[in-house]
Amino acid sequence: MRSGFDPGRPHHWIAFALGAGLAPRAPGTFGTLAAVPLYLVMDALLPTWAYLGVTAACFAVGVWACGRTAADLGGEDPSAVVWDEVVGFLVTMTAAPPGWPWILAGFLLFRFLDIAKPWPVGWLDRQIGGGLGIMLDDLAAGAMAWVLLALAALRVG
């Protein structure tokens, strides 16, 4: 067992994003990277309404999985719990134009906002605990990144 990961607990698989959170350095970045293939599949196969529904379901499952895993590990928001980054990236990319430059831009915007934690991201991170708190600050960072990405897309063309 590494970093508290218990393969016998299904919520650990989710919270650790199938192991991405076990990266020895920058687990949040690896969690976001793990979201890219999921985004590509969802974007290719789902209409917007279904993409939003799956993303909302991922958020709800994340509240449960991340909350239980954090309790198992004895921390408020353990760095190895990265499902919140997966969902934050999916939110960022909700209406992104197609193409790798937009995926890279969304990735960088989301990571910057998740790390910098501008208001209200930092406020949510400090004020709300448990699984909801773990997920909510990344939802806010993803929403902010989505708005910035949408404005950039409008400006570009």
C-alpha cells in the first residue's frame, strides 16, 4: 500500500483517479493529465447535454469518493486525492473548441487557477470541508478556466 491507497476500496480507485494521484511529484498535474483521455472520449461520443450530465455525475461521485478517501487517509484534502482535478478539467473543457491547442490552453488555465486559488477558489478551499469542499474549489477553478477559455475562443475567431 503506497500513500494510503487501498486497492480493495473502490472509492480509492476513484479518488486517486485510477492511480494518477500516486505520482511522486505534482499529483494534481498528473490527475489533470489523466482527465485528458476521458475528455477526448466524452467530447467525441457525447452531445453537450450528456457531457454535462456525465460531468455532474462525476462531481457527485467525487464528493462521496474523495470524502471517504480523505477520511481513510486522515487528511482534509490529501494531495493524492485527484478526482477533483479530473472533474475540474472536464468543467474547463465543457465548450472548448476542438483541437490540441485548446486542450493545452484549458490544461494550463485550469492548473494555474487550481494552484493559485484566486477568490472564490481559495475561499471555498478554506471554508468548506469534507468531500464537497475537496470537489467544490476545483469546480470553481474549472468554471473560471472555462470562462477564460470561452473568452479566448471568442477573441480568436
